[in-house]
Amino acid sequence: MQPGRIDVVHPKTSDYLNSIGRGSDPAIDRVLTRLEAEAEKSNFPIIGPAAGRFCYFMARVTGARNIFELGSGFGYSTIWFARAIREQGCIGRVHHTVWDEKLSDDARKNLKEAGLENLVEFHCAEAVATLKQTPGPFDLIFNDIDKEGYPSAIPVVKSKLRKGGIFITDNVLWHGRAFDPGNHEESTEAIRAFTRTMSEDPDFVSTLVPIRDGLWTAWKTN
């Protein structure tokens, strides 16, 4: 554990949530399990199975078909979203965005192995600028970019998310830094500013879901 980071969810609770079944497709489950092991070994940040299943659940329960990811890594979260679209009849698209060409290539391979690549559009570019340029509106937008960019992403998200759409943002507890009064790092202050802005925005109904590192989940009302 890095200095200044704490387990914001009790480890036994996290272990239990992570142990809950994924779904009914062994091929997808094998890819997810492999990626989880690779992420743990290399200390690469992924949302993990509990948050992944929450994202999948939100996509399914809202019938989301047009999904945009702001920051997608090597495609772990993309698999959860693409799975939701496939189980709703394969009508829709997940937009995977990442700066790094190797991560983009790895994501293509991972989605192909999971049998979901035909439901994904891959962008190797800056995420918020790509969202701004991509025709919407979107049913669901997932945000996992550099934390310093969280506040400035809000207006772009609002312009691209449909009324009734869902906006999910990862890491809003920031491993305990968000509620540490002595922590004034730029990333921490950005997350606090994001949370204040979203909680006060009359165009959203929002809540913090304390799964893994905190998922800010907002429903756009206007």
C-alpha cells in the first residue's frame, strides 16, 4: 500500500464482493480473470470485479446501448460494458479511449479474445477531446481519466449525455485521500471539486457508491 492510501472498504467485504459470480459466459470470464491477475502482478489500475459488475448492472438496468469510456486502460472495464450491450441484443457500441498505443492494441486483443470486439470502437487519443468530437448523445459515460482533469470534464459530459443518462466516475474516495483533511495534493483537491460540483448540479441526481475506491453515480435529469 502506498503512503497516504488506505483500504476504504473493509478487506473482507471487498473479497466477498469480488467473489460474487460474473455471468454465464466462460470465455469472457477467463479473459477477466487473466486481466485481474495481470493487473495485480504489474500494479496496473483496473476497476476490479465488484466495480465492473456494478458498471455492467447499470448498463443493463438502464438499457444503455451507446456508451463512452473516458479512459479505458487495456479494456477491462470495456469488457463489462460490451457484455451488457451484447446481452441486450448486440445493438450498440462502447467507445474505448486511451492515449497509449500499446494499451489500445492490448485492448483490441483482449476484446477479441472475449468475442466482443465487434461492439467496440477504439480511439487512441485524449479522452475528453475525443468525447467532444464524437457524435452523441450517449446513454452512459464512464470516467476514469487523470484525476486532475475530473472537474473540467463535467461540461463536456453534460453536453454529450442524454437526459436520463448515467454518468459514473471512478476513484472519488481516492484511497482515503478525499476525506483526509491534511491532504491537499492537486489530484485530491480536483476530486473534491468534482464531487462538490456534481452534488450541487441541479441537472443531476447523484450519489457516492462505496464500492472499491468509490464510484460517483449520477443520473441526468435535464
